Amino acid sequence: MAQETSSKTKKSSGRTVRLRVHRQDGPHAPETKRVEEFEIDWHPQMNVISALMEVQRNPVTVEGKTVAPIVWESVCLEEVCGSCTMLVNGKVRQSCTALIDLLSPNGEVVDLAPMSKFPLVRDLQVDRARMFDDLKKVKAWIQLDGTHELGPGPRQSPENQEEAYPLSRCMTCGCCMEACPQVHEGSNFIGPAAISQVRLFNLHPSGKMHAAERLETLMGEGGVADCGKAQNCVEVCPKEIPLVDSIAQVSRQATKQMLFGWLLK
Ligand code: SF4
Ligand code: SF4
């Protein structure tokens, strides 16, 4: 028989989960900044997204106040799209794979906050547009010109594929940007994700054709030389992308381009 799911009626298991949510009504409403706590019934295999969905069904705080439903972003629910990235207990990660049983084995409060390095949209949702704009800036694609049949491109060796595959797993989640001390309001550092994509597309036998253009976008202010080498990025990347290697490689490519690029023009 189906059980009632009101958060006011405790489930027969008696186990509950408490979420502490850092909220704000909009990007220009700092006066609405607040922290609200919610208590919901525990379910097996619960993750942060399913917990937030439970609150959404009945958005009542622990004080019994009915509030606006919490806003967050999520799409794939399998750590592929990166859209549900937030600070879970202070650590930047995808909330779809953040399991409640691991976060709160003894009923500890689970703290949820939006990433701080991106403009806030509302509550737990931020705008990661700058990352997509940066991918456009560095031409993170293989350029095909013309509408006619171009024929097969150069073959990609197995060694090249092996180096490229881990880099291709980037999901533009923003964890590396959030952790990087060089990414802040006063800097225009492009950040590790876009730099690593330059390595990926410069590696590709067809992508190589536009390597110089990609490198030139990383040679000025905010480019690869602004990395402080703190290596926080590689620690938090959920896809274990070798970001520090990418930064070192792209930095060497950029230096070569700066010294000898004119010879190739
Ligand atoms: S190594 Fe560079 S990109 Fe990575 S966190 Fe440090 S400063 Fe940022
Ligand atoms: S490099 Fe890693 S942490 Fe950075 S955006 Fe890509 S997947 Fe996320």
C-alpha cells in the first residue's frame, strides 16, 4: 500500500534527513540571502537531487513555514552534464552523485550552497555561460569549411586517441573554476577547463590546423601564464582530467608559438 509522503507525517522508518540550503531570490537581491533548513523522510539510495525533489513537493522549513520551492539545475542525473554542480558540505561536486547515506551517516545536516565563482541565478543555480563563451574564444572544435564533401581527414593514431580521450571527458561542470584561486572577480583568467580543451583540439590531426589561433587567445592577459600552479583544479575534477599536464603542455606550445610563430606566417 502506498505510504503518505507529507514531511509533517514521519515515515514508519523514523529516519529523516536535514538539509541546510543557502538561498537568495535572484542575482540582484542580496537582501534576500538566507539559510533555510528542511527535514524530509529518508529513502534508500537517496542523493542530494532526490532530497531536493522531496523538499520541492512540500517546501516547508523546520520551523513550519511554507516557502518558495528551492531552485537548482540538473539534467542527466548521471554525472555527465555537470549542471547540478554545487557546494555540498563545502566541497564542490555534482549533487546527483552525492549520496545522502555517505554525507550524513549519523543524521548530520547536509549543507548545500551555490558555486561562488559564477553569477548566481537563484538559490543553488548559477550561470556557467562564461565557460561556454571561453570554449568559443579558444575555438574548441574541429573546423570544417565548405559544404562540399571533404573526404576523409588524417588518421588519428591509437596513441593520440589515448591521450585525447581523458581530455574529451570534460563536462564544463565548473568544479575546477570554483577551486582555482586564480579565478575570482578581479581576474580574467580563462581557467583550466578551456586550456585543457585547447590541448585536446590541438592534438587532433585535423584540429592542429588551427592550433596557432587557439594558442594566440591564451597568450595575453587572462591566458595560460596566469595559472598560479596551485593544482587545486586537478584535485576536484570529477573526471580526473590531467589538468596540470594540460596547462604545462599548452604553456610550452604557447611559448613556442610566441617565439617562432612568425616563421610560420
Ligand atoms: S593549477 Fe592553475 S588552473 Fe589549476 S587551480 Fe592552480 S592556478 Fe588554477
Ligand atoms: S576540467 Fe574537470 S572540473 Fe573542470 S569543467 Fe571539466 S570536468 Fe569539470
